[in-house]
Amino acid sequence: MSKKKPKYRIAICTHAFKFVDFDVYFNHMWCLAKWARDYDLVFVGKKGLDAATARNGIIKRAIEKECTHAFFMDADHLFPIETLNLLMENKDEAMTSGLVCKRGESFQQVGWMILNDKFNTINLPLDGKAYEVGACAFGCNLINLKILKKLKEPYFRDMYNPETKANIRSDINLSLALKDIGERVWVDTRILIGHMGIESPVYPQNAELFEKLKVLEFENRKLKEGQQGVYYAF
């Protein structure tokens, strides 16, 4: 008896500038081995291009291959094996991402709420719920291609606002374009993504600890009472 053909064809999309860490490579292979049992997968990758150009090329290929969805996997992210199945529970929405934190700066969650035409960073609770946002992360991101094709090409555009002197990245512009046609963008807090840092991955559940360690490191460089000398500090 022949195996039933998967209903959904999903483009697995990866863009890397240079090299991929072994832990990331192994994690991605582990996930793909599982996902290939449940979905018809098409692999699309680009290397060394700017993000907007790479993403447009990837999406073009996914549409040519008649994929129903495109799933973007950043080349420095670690994914739980349940990621794709959980995202596909929201498959009829325009775009859904897992929860990702920056690997530097304040280790804040990647995503924005738009209030009074201003971008505000998100701080979502780890409560296993999905939250509608103004713009979401793109390193773990499922796009409904049927909805995407309602937009004008190119789908990804880096733009400069001369009034605010701000560069608006292609992922934010795509989120805004989808909102303009009445579609919704989500972050699913069940999916906690590891973002590879210098020494170890930053997860949403340990981001506050990383921030505290950064403050502690800075304080430890300062001269204590009664100490004198000159030293190098970042």
C-alpha cells in the first residue's frame, strides 16, 4: 500500500552569510529528518547575499516549486523538533514565528508592537500562547505563500525613511505590508529558539540571566574603593 502524499509542500529556506556552526547543522538535520515524515519538503538556500535579495530569490524558488508555505530557518538558530508542527497549527495565518531573543545588546525578544506609528519592543510571557504583533522575527518564521502572493513584488524590501533617518529592514516591511491588507502576524511563545552567541546560545528563558551577567562583567572591571590604575574597558 502506497504512503499517503503529504497535504502541504513546505519550502525549507536558509540564508547564510558564511559558515554554519556544527551544533546548528546537527540540530537542523535532526529536525528535518522528523519533518520529512509529515510534509513534502523542498530545500532552498542562498549564501552571501544581502537579506532582502536572498529572501526574494528563495521565495521565487518556493513559488516555482508550488509550495504552500515557506519556513525560514536562520543559520545560527537552534530549533525544538516540534517547531514546524506547532507553527503549522497557525498555517492559515499570514506569518508566524517562534520566540527568538537577540544574542547581544539587551538580549531582548525579537519582535515589535506598533503603537501610535512607533515601534515598541516586545516582552512576551513564556505562557505557551500565540500573540499578534506588528512585526515578528524572521529566523524561525512560517509564511503562508497563498497570502504572500497578494502583495506586490518584490516581497522583501529594505527601505530608508528620510524623515526619521531610520533603515527599515525587509522583514519589518513585509510584516507591515501584510498588516496593510488586513492579515495578521504572530509570535508563538511555545517555540523557544536558541540564538547562537559567542560562548553559548541565548534562549528566551535565559535572556535575563545573560543581561545580568553582562552587568556583572562590567561592574567587575571597575576599580574598587582605594584602588588606582589605568585599564582597558569596552
